Amino acid sequence: MGTQTIEEKKVAQTETVNVTGSDALLLSLITEGASTIFGYPGGAIMPLYDKLMDYKDKLKHILTRHEQGAIHAAQGFARVTGKPGVCFATSGPGATNLITGIADAYMDSTPLVCITGQVFSALLGTDGFQETDVVGVTMPVTKWNYQVTKAEEIPEAIAKAFYIACSGRPGPVVIDVTKDAMMNKCDYSYKRCKYIRSYIPEPRVNNVQIEAAAKLINEAKKPLAVVGQGVILGNAEKELLDFVNKSGVAVATTLLGLSAIPNNHAQYTGTVGMHGNAGPNIKTNDCDLLIAIGMRFDDRVTGVVAKYAPQAKKIHFEIDKAEINKIIQVDAPVLGNVGETLAQILDYIQPKQYPEWLAEFKACDKVEYDRVIKEELHPADGKINMGEVIEVLNDSAKGDAIICTDVGQHQMFAMRYCNFNSTRTWVTSGGLGTMGFGLPAAMGAQFGCPDKKVVSISGDGGFQMTMQELGTIAYNKLPVKMIVLNNNFLGMVRQWQELFFEERYSNTPISSPDFVALAASYKIEGETVLDRSTLKDAIERMYNSEGAYILEIKVTAKGNVFPMVPAGASVSDILYGDENKK
Amino acid sequence: MNQEFTLTIFSENSIGLLNRITIIFTRRKINIDSLTVSESALKGIFKFTIVVDSTEQMAKNLVKQMEKQIDVIRAFYLTEDEILHQEIAMYKIETSSLLETNLIEGIIRRYNARILELTKEYTVIEKTGHKAETQELFEQLKPYGVLQFVRSGRVAITRLKKEHLSSYLENLEKEHRDPVTV
Ligand SMILES: Cc1ncc(C[n+]2csc(CCOP(=O)(O)OP(=O)(O)O)c2C)c(N)n1
């Protein structure tokens, strides 16, 4: 102990020390294990930024080019590491620039601790310069938020913030700190928060529920499990695998559940939802038991609710009791952390196999292949399809890369065709569907997993929403691999215009800069691919490049994602896209 | 089928919680018919009483959404037969109209109302009861000219011996001897 520096003593809280609020805040972050902060400075948060210089060896601050970039990076970081993402922004516009990311993290249950600077407490409520009611504005999109106006409140507020963000169903937390609270002195000592009387993060597992669910599973003839992100958030991948292997059930994932189970597993049948696979969507309305695991029946998953698996008994494994019967009424809710509940139910279920039931999915796969996939992946001629790109990327990545996407058609193609071997390798904006998410999220993922290959896949529209982060990528020498699938359209919206608005392409054709030249101005390597004959080599070059690399791929202008469950239809009413050709 | 529900919410005394609770209603376009807040029998724990017209399924979901708020300890939804409830109403009339006729005095007696204040210019009458009752008194006084009228939100108490919350908190404390931070 004798060799501890004063800083270390503070961190180890071996003594109560008198420090500024800013010191207290940074020491609190260090004690919580934070090491990387994404942010952007400004007037109200300057005292905190000043003190950052004193903790450089323990806290790495990444200056992004926009606060939206900072928060999406924090989200990417959190999604791949399982640790909370931390970001800083100043008051007013700095804080409001975070909102999209906070809302996104709230929808997708991503643990974040956002620190916003605020005007001096004496100015609160007076419309001071850069004063925004951040607590008010973020209230509907945070799991918890709190305004600190006194330095001495800081350690407890940060302790609560981390506890709340990470426990139970995770989510974003905002701590708004007035400038005087950062500057004033306080006695600092740190106690981690482990209990809040009014907050029960995980309902206690109830054996009666486990047994009731097990009984349904043991009696089922055609069981289908739909796996959501809850499994990943609960670190329950192993428990899921054991459950799946023993029970023999067919398994599908939601968009965010991808990578929770390797998609070459024999019982894996694909993804559910609007652009998911035919098999699990059709069989949702044919199974006799639907086992929802850590998912929340989003309308993009259920289609029209009244026609969602009306024939099936339903089990819902879920940590958040507000999700039970919110949308779909279930026969057997199983409350608790899925890691615990899946482990416990294992003893009650009989080992089974359902070869005939699984064969029914294979039959659906065949139809999907013949009517959609074959033409998508192996077209005779014409421009490159988005699906082809993903398929070729699989050859290089072999299911081991971290794939981050933006929002649109390319996202759905990535969901449909990417291979995943291990968990937390898929980062996409699900519930909010935020364009501009992909590139900064990939950046954050790369900071979180410096030894992994991180590939971002974007459309030409979404890339332009946050492409200023090329600056952050270049400055930090991040080896992020960027694929821009350029169809000169806001593709997903164009697809809907084609299908539901009589091909009236209102404001969906979009022009772009020369992406490769743009990247070059940041000294980032890249190339444009026009022709399928050069695609494979180009992807390999990108994948094996040392540093960052951008690959702009010119793809079919009017490609469509199929199959599709149109909004308002039943999940088994699937469009394959060839209906008019017949 | 819509029905009247009384929601009771027990919470910590935290700034902004009222906002978080009302957002749950406004997001779903549900009108709050009445709302009152006060400290409960348990020190430091506040009780919200909210009246809504909704389906039972919605009332259940609202309660779960409220319990999801970090500072909410417990929330319940109750039907008419599970609670005793009251509202208070005040009516201001011109004292001259009170003096002109003895009919008003009769009304006050019949409705078990009382006079709170009487000045040369005006008289304030008070009545507690259910909304229908205070409304009826309003209708009776109307012909004589009601200068001002106000009715409070509902306060409600369950027909159980103790607050739902007490035993819950006792159990909670047994499990977690350490308060707030460890
Ligand atoms: C911030 C934001 N604005 C608008 C939308 C609506 N939207 C969804 S997909 C899409 C088109 C995306 O186009 P592009 O990025 O080119 O990708 P593509 O669909 O062509 O793959 C739009 C505009 C959105 N999801 N997010």
C-alpha cells in the first residue's frame, strides 16, 4: 500500500478526500470500472473536461465529431462489451444532440450513463444561456434521470446511475450536473449502490411458473422458441443452448436476438418479423407452443396482433413484468433473469427431438430459396444485389466479425444473410430504427473490442447522416471496415413507395459525395466496386486491410427485401415479391 | 369495456416523479379524471391517487408501467367496491341571495353541507362526498347564482385494515437489512 499515489488512494477510497465535484465525478466513474468516455465539450461542462486531464491514464476520452456520434459510439461499446457506455455532453444543444441515442438505447435496453453539463444552479429556470430542461426532455426516454446541483450529491448519484443502468432490464440513465456542482468542493468517498428500496431489478424466480411452463413444453408437439436480446443482456447464451439442445424445440431469433445462438445450429430456423424467414413466420401460426424468451412482441415481429399465433399456447420468459401481457396474452409467464429461469427449467423438461417438425421448416426454407434467395444471391446478370455482398462478406468474416448496421434495406439483408458464430457480434438499431446509427456504433464497438474485426454496413442515405465520424475514426486510427451499399435511393422507403404508394418516388432518390474521395481526405483507404467480378477481391482487401477502409459498392437501384410481412398482415401472409410475375 | 378505476401509487418523495407518472397516461392518450398527492401513513412515502376510465387490461398495464419507474414502490388498481373515497367541493354564492330566501338554508341542511365563511358580500359553502353528490348540490345552488365552484381530486382509502404497502415493506426490509447503499 505504501507505494500508492494520492490518485490511487482516492480511487481505492482508502480515505475520504476533499475534492471538486468534477474530481468526485471522474473518481466515481473510475471506481465503476469505466475506462472509455465518448463526448464533446462546451461551456457548462468545462470544469469536468478540465479535470479529465488529471486522469488521462485511467480515463480515455474520445472526442467525436457530433454528440450523436458520441452516444451511438457508447451504445456500440455497450452492446459488444456488456459494460455500460459512458458519454459526456454540454448543456443545451450538446444534451439535445444526445436525445436520439438515448431514445434508441431506451428502446433497445442498452445500459448507458450520460453525463450532461448544466448551467449554474442559480440560473436554473431563468432561460440562461444554453439552458435546456434536460431532466424534463429526457424523462420519457430514460430508465432514470437526475439533476445534481451540489457537489456532495455526485458520488451517490453516479453510484445509482450505474446500478440502475446495468441491473434488471438495462437502459439509459442521464445525470445532469450544474456547473457549480462540478466546481465546488466536497468530501469524496464512494459506495457502490446495490439496493434501492423502490426498485426491484429482477423478479424472484417462481417455481410454480417454471413447472407450469415445463409442463407445456413437455406436452408440446410443435414447439417454437423465439429468442430476443434478453438472452444476450442476461448473459444467458449457454443456458439457452442447453435448453435448446435438451428440449429439441425449433428456434428462431428476433432482429436483436441474432448472435445469441450460432445460426448454424441444427434447430435454428432463422429470424422472425417483417423481413424474417418464411419458416419461423409461417410456423408461428402453426406451432402448438410458442416460447418467447427475452423478447417483447414488437409489432414488426407480430404483424397484426389478433392473428399472431392464435392457435398456440404461449410461454413468456421475461425479466420485465410490464412486458407480460402487454401485447400478447400468454398462458405461462416465467418472470426472472433468463439466465436463471432457463437454467432452472432444464431439470423439469424431458429430452426430446422433433425431426418432422423441423423438416416442416426446411420445406419453407426451400420455398424461400426458390422464390427469393436464389435470385438475390445468384442473379444471372445486372448490377450487384445487396444480399450478394453479405454473402461474399461471410466468406471473409466467417461469422467471427462484429457486424454493425445502419437502418434500411441493407440492414434487413445483413440480418437475413450474415452468419454469426458468437454472441455480441451484431449491433443494430432495432426498436427505434435510427438512421445514422451504424458508423458511430461500429466506432464504439471497435473501442470496446480492439482485437476484433468490426464491419459497418450502411446505405448511402444513412451513412451521410453521421459520416462526420470519419474524422474520429481517422484520428484514432480505428481499423473499422465500412461498407456503403449505394443504390442512389433511400432504399427502404423507396421499396414501400413501390409497393404501397404506386411507385411515386417522393424524395427518395438521393445523391451522394464520392465516398472514397471523401474518406481519402481523411487519409482513409478505400475503393468503389461497380461490378460483381471484382466484388470478392475487394471485400477481401477491405477485410484484411490494416487500418480503416471504405468500400462503396454500387448496387441495384431498385432492389427489394423479400420475403415481407406487410404492416397490418398476419405473420403467415407472406409476400415473396414474385407474386406479380406469376 | 371501460370502467372507473382508482389507481394508488406509493413512491419515494422525488422531484419529477409526478411528471414521469403523468407521461405514462399522456403517451397512451388516457385522460386523468382526478389526481391527488399526499404523504401516506408511512413517513417519507407519498401516495398518488389517480382516477381513470379504462379497461381492466389497461389499468393492469398502467400499474405495471408505474411500478417500472425507479422511484415507485408499489402501485395498485382498485375498483369502487374495494375503496372508500371522497371529494371536497366549495361553492361561493352571494350572501344577499342567501338572505333573500330560506330555501338555501334548506338545501345546505339536506345535503349535509356547511358554511365555511360568511361575509357581507359572499358565503362559502363546503360539501364532501362523491362527485355525483357534490354535483347535485351545485345544480341545486345554480338558480341562486354560484360565483365560484371548485372540486378537489379524489382521495381514497382501501377497505383493508392496513395499507397494502406496509406488509410489503416489512418483507422487503427483512430481505435487505442494509438501506439504500451498501
Ligand atoms: C433518422 C431516421 N430518419 C428517417 C428514417 C426512415 N427511413 C427508414 S429506412 C430509410 C431509408 C434508408 O436509406 P439508405 O440509408 O440509403 O439505406 P437502404 O434502405 O437503401 O439500404 C429511411 C429514410 C429513419 N429510420 N431514421
